[in-house]
Amino acid sequence: MIKNYIENANFEDTGFSYTLSLISGKYKMIILYCLMEYHTVRFNELKRYIKKISDKTLSQNLKELEKDQLIYREVYPQIPPKVEYSLTERGLSLMKVLDQLCVWGEENRIKEHHDENSL
């Protein structure tokens, strides 16, 4: 019975799959986390925060996050142009999920660290 259920199920139709499609990749969650922590951030600040990311890769990730309506890009009409990134309401609503990943990581990293010390 469960075999039929699994054979007829389609992972791509799940909410989990949709969420992963928005935040998958090496940098998107890091970008979102940075915006959650620092609210409004400029391109070069993001680059310094992430460290080993090319301009092209950062730019591509920002464009995808903006297209998915998770971040807002504000361009100030000045010379040189000033561009700032921040979370949209939709992006903010995703932070509850990312925050839980942080909580889990903190709890389990500390536990792992304590386990090593007790050996």
C-alpha cells in the first residue's frame, strides 16, 4: 500500500521542493541570513560578508532572489550609483524557517563540541 503511495507521489509537487527551489545553491541562504542580521546591505558589504564569491555569482544570486520576491533592490539615483538590498515581506516570512536552522545548528554544534571534550 505504501509502495503505491510512493510511486504516485511527486516530490516536485511538495512545498518542501518549492522552498528548496528558492533557497538552493551555495550562497542564497547566506545572502538571506546576512540581510536578516543586518537589514539593509550594499553589494560590496555582501561580498565582504560572504568572502569567496565572485561578483558575477553574487549578482546572479541577487537577481534570482529578487525575481523570487525574497529581496528588494533599491537603486539611489546618484553618481556613483548606490544600490541597497533588503528582505521583502515574503523574504522576512522565510526567516522563521532559516532561524530554526540556526537554532538547530547552535544546539547541535554545542552538543557535538561538548561530546568531543568529554572523550
